[in-house]
Amino acid sequence: MKKILKLTFIISLIVLGSCDKPAKKNTSIVLADAIYYGGDILTMEGDTANYAEAVAIKNGKILYVGSKSEAKKFQGETTKMKDLEGKTMMPGFIDPHLHPILGSVILNTKFASPFDWNFPWGKVTAVRGHKPFIDKVVQYDKELKDPLEQLIVWGYMEPFHGSISRTELDSISTIRPIVVWQYSAHEMFFNTAALKKFKITEAQAKGNSQIDYKKGRFVEAGFFSVALPKLAPYLMGEKVMKEAMEKFSEVVHLGGITTVGDMALGSSGSMETDLKMTASILENPNTPFRIHYTPDLNTLGVINGDGEKSLIIVKELEKKKSPHMIIGHSIKLFSDGAFFGQAFQVEAPGYNDGHHGEWIMQPERLHKTMRFWWNAGYTIHIHCNGSGGLTSILDELEILQKESPKKDHRLTIEHFGQSSAAQAKRIADLGAVVSANPYYLFAMGDKFSGDKILGKARGSELVRLGSLLKNKVPFALHTDFTMAPLQPLVLAWVAVNRITADGNLLAPEERVPVYNALQGITSNAAFVLRLEDVTGSIKVGKKADFVILAENPMKIDPIKLRDVKVLETVYEGQSYPIRIIK
């Protein structure tokens, strides 16, 4: 009897002792590299919040999503058990519209923006008012030891900083080349020394309505076609760009982002040059995100024509492959001008001060190019900031849908600054989608709703996401970095709360629920880029791209959404903890 009891006791110890140990390898089950559990795992699958107890991953992809007990069936001796310890895990954030090269270049300038910025290397405080802005430029001038070294200051906005001119910049220095870059990156002001250094002559500006040479001002086509090509060699040197791209990578990671969309590949005039400049990201195996590229067919069309020659170039581009690169079957076009520079086209009654917006692509050329790429079978993304630009796009889309209807064309309105409720419904009726920048409202809602620009009604309804949701239009949220900080949770916060930089609530009826805002930086962002089978939600077969947060965005006061800390990202199964700001 004693022997039986002793044997029973030993067996019990063996059974109990084996409960928390991994099962012996079962050849019929693929064993996971890691299993995440112990926190809120928000999958972003479906139209309402869904959670899983555990997620198993293998070879950079999601192997299992469900209960912890079932997940443990995939546990082997080498499986890493990742206890979230009460933190929240959700799909890695996606910014579907930014510009890695332009953003990197701006990171190498001096900041004098009306808004605060948080970077891995520290914080930059907002500058508002004319005198504080000029004082900041003077400060930067004094900090440079070489009196001939160029000074480029980014972040100027007339509504916050007042008017500036070549004469005022000359008063700071007649020797040092000084360039003030407007916040939208579509406009620059030069002092006389800068015009000389970069060899921009009055003859080159003659007849161009988008250049005021006396004032030193270059806007839209005047900036892109005349000024920027002269500055490019100084802004985009190989050594400078390598350092700039490293900064850009740090900022992307800080925001919890695992996929970014370069929404204008080739803006420099060469897609090959752009890819070469981003090589430090694409060729680095430790880069914690991928880049989805959409070529800029405005620039490419100007160089090679808007037809077959450009199509051949785009088809060749699609053959390129890289572990960190996706070339989409898509192209980018442009409608009206910049939002922050008040160059967007506004339908009647127009701007209250009587000024008119600009076109980047004239409507006739835009419509012709839309038709070409529609018939070629490409997804079309179109930069559009104002109601006038939006009507131009929708009018042509309506014609194309009648002539050659497509159910899932996903023509994407990029930015979606100022519009009407009727236009939101028309977007839905025509089957288009939207990638919006809600930071427009935060930054400019107070200024644009004033009597001088749009007035209270139109100015308060910027980026009307509530109207899109009401009409069941899928929408993503993007930063267009540096038009907004590379912090997707800030975008979601604006979409949910509609509070401006001055603390005012504008058009509360256009607010959206937290879950819909989170869709805009995960599943809907993937949808807009046609990456919904790759990333954007936590689902078996998709990439193991996650962001780990200190709190669950769905379970906190929505006003605190932008303050949720990003602790770590997981890119294709590899963990990348966030570097803490000093």
C-alpha cells in the first residue's frame, strides 16, 4: 500500500511540475517563435473593438490569435513567452502619407514653428508672433560661426508670424544666405545673399506669377520649378541625407509606426535618386518599418510626358523588391495648392479676403492624366486641400465611372482640408476613399474660422470626418510629415476631440468615436494603401507588426488619447523598444 501511495505521489508531482513547461515538440504543430499574452490585445479586426487573449508569431508573421490556452499549444522549448504585464498591444501604426526625403531634409533645418515638437533628441518649443519669429532667426544667425554658411529656417506661417520679406531678411544679414521655408514646404523667402548664392536671377523669375522676386517669395510652381532645383544640391548631399534619414527613422519609430507611405516618390525629379537617398533605411536590416512607395506622376509627367513613357517607367519601378520596400500599383496626382499657405481652391464665395488659390496641376491636365491612369488600371491618389479642387476631381471621377465603371477603384482624396457636407456624400456615391490630415483643424482651425479667411461656419468644419463616417466613406489619417508631428495618436486625438491649438472645440458634430479614429491609423490606413492582406490588423497570416502602449486607448478618457505612451514596436516579429526622450 505504501508503495502505491508513494508511486501516486511521484506521478502527481510529475504532472503538476509539467503544467507550465512547454510541450514536447509535436511534428504536426508549427511551434511559435514568440507568444504575446497578459494584456489587452486589440486586434482592430471588424467594425467594433475585438480582443484576443494571446497572439503567437512565427517567422515574422502571425501564427495564431485567440485564447491563451490554445496559444500554448504552439509553445516549444525555444518559444519566447512575452508577458505584456497589463499593457496594450495593437497593430503597428501606419502613416499612409508622408514624404521621407522632404521630412528628412526639414529635420536638418532650424525650426521656428507655431507648434511644439517632440523628437527623440529633445523638444522644440513653439514660436508665435512676428517679433519672436524674427528674433529666433536672429538667434540662429548668431549661433553659426561661419558668416557665409547658409541658414534655412522652417516653420513660418503668415497667420501666426505676420508678413516677412526679402528686405527684412536682409536687415538680419547682408552676407549670410538666409532662407525662410514656409510650414507647408510649398513656399520660400530668400534674402539677397541667398538669391546670389543659389544663383536665382530676376530673369528666371520674369513672367512667373508665383514668384515675387522683389519680395524674395517663391510659391508653388515658382518654388518647385525655380527655387528648389537650385537648393537641392545643398539640401540633399549624400552625407547630409544619410544623417537626415537616420533622424527620420528615429522619429518614425518614436511614433509607434511600422509602415509608412511615401506618397510622392520621384518628387526630386528622379525616382532612382529618391530610392538611393532612402537606401540607408531600405538596406538596414534593423530598420523597424517598411516604406510603401507611390510615384509622383505630376513631376514624372512634366519630365517624360503624361502618357506611355511614364507608364513604362512606373511598370519598371514595380519590379523592384526589398525587405523594407513595397511598390504599390498606384500613382499620385495633384489638384489645388497648399493648405497652410492658403493656396487651396475654395468654391464660392471663396476666401473672405478676396485672394484666390492656386493649382498645382491645372484641371485640364489633371483630368487628362486621371483618365490615362484610370484606364491603365492603377489606384489613383490625388493631393486635394480645398472644395474647389475636390469638385474638379469628383467631376472627372463621375465621368470615368460612367464611361468605364469600377467597383473597387479606391481613388483616394489626399488631405481633405476644406469641403462641404454635400461633397462628403458625393465621395461616397462615387466610391472614393479619403486619407485625411486632421492636424489641419488643430493647427489652423482658429485662424481659418476667423473673418479674414473662411469665416466661422466653413473654417470650423475643416477635415469633416464625421460627415465621412455618416456616409460610410473609409478614411485613413496621415501626418504628411512635417505638416503634422509623426505621432498617429495625436491625429486620432484631433479626430476624436476636434480641439484646436488654442483649446477651442470646433464643429463637435464632426467628431468620430475612438475606435474609428484608431482604424484611421491601422486597418483603414492599410486599406487605402491596398495592404489590408499584409498589415493593419492582428490576424493570422499577416505580418507580426505591433505597437505596445502603456494604456488602452479604448479605455481612457478620450481627451487623454494623445498622451498614451508608446513603449515598444514589433516589426515582423522583432522587438524594438522606444528610446526615451531626454
